[in-house]
Amino acid sequence: MPLLDAMEAADYVLFSTGVLLLLFGWVLYRVALKMTGAVFGATIGMGLGAVLAAFAGWESLGTVLALVCGGVLGAGAGILVIETFGALAFFVIGAFLSGWAFTEFAPAVRSFFPEVDPDLVFFGGAVTVIIVGGLLFFLFRKFIVALGSAAIGSILVMVALDWPAGGTPLIVIFPIGLIVQLIPRRRRGDEDDDDED
């Protein structure tokens, strides 16, 4: 019965992945983002360090130092760049979705202001909605990632368990996963400060 064993193994993988996403989706997102930035930044930094060492004609110790310094500086810069682009991506997606929603509902909005120039309402409203929507997506990116990962994680858990009780447990595990991800965690330094008081 190797097929049955493979199916059971797949269920364990689905369940484990679902629980990780359900409870730690935001943390996994942050770690993956930082690791990606560090790897790409370190690769580029080490490449630039190797080019610098080759052009400068440095011997083995100078080359190693150039590679290490380039890798460390590149990793730090890579994390900074990818986090900036990640935050910017949330703003752009929010602005795009808000602008799209505004253009879909623009005729209804124009009917509320019949005495005002329709082009002014449309243009002024669109710019305002696009900026506000982008800012909201930027500010609530943790909630958006937690919401998506909790939803996907709870569905994976339910699929692994073969949808017990018609999927009713989904009503319980989804909010629990979302709450666990959104609970503020205290940092170690914060606890030490409280102990000193």
C-alpha cells in the first residue's frame, strides 16, 4: 500500500504547512523577505568585492576581505532594499485596487454631487481614493498578510483533515490563527526594562 502511505504523508505535509501558515504566516513572510534580500544583496556585494579585488590586484587576504566586506554590506543593503520594495508594493497594490474600485463606482459617486463639475469630482475623488487606498494597504500590511496566511493555512488544515463536520471547525481555527498572528509580541529588551522599574 505505498499509495496509501504517500497519501498519508501528503496529509501530514498539508497539515504541517497549514498550521505554520495559520499561526506564523506574518513571521514567515518577514523572515523570507529578509532572507531573500540578504542572499541577493550578499551575492551582489561579494561579486562587486571580487571585481574590486581583481582590478586592484590584491592578494588572497585582500580578496577574502573584499569578499567578506562586500557580502556583509551587500546583505544589509539587500535587506533594506527588499523591505522598502515590499512596503512600496503594498502601497502600489492598494492604490491600484482603490483606483479600480473608484472607477467602477464613479457613476454612483457622481450622482451624489449633481451640481459640481463631474470631471472635478471624478479626478479629485480618484486621486484622493488612490492615495488613501495605497496608504491603508501600506499601514495594514501585517493584517493583510496575516489574513491571507490564516485563510490559506486554515484551508490546508481542513483539507488535510478531510473537512470534518462539513468544514465547521474552519469557523473556529481561522479566527484563532488570525488572532495569534496579530497579538503584539514583547521583545526581550522590553521585558528587561519592565523588570528594572
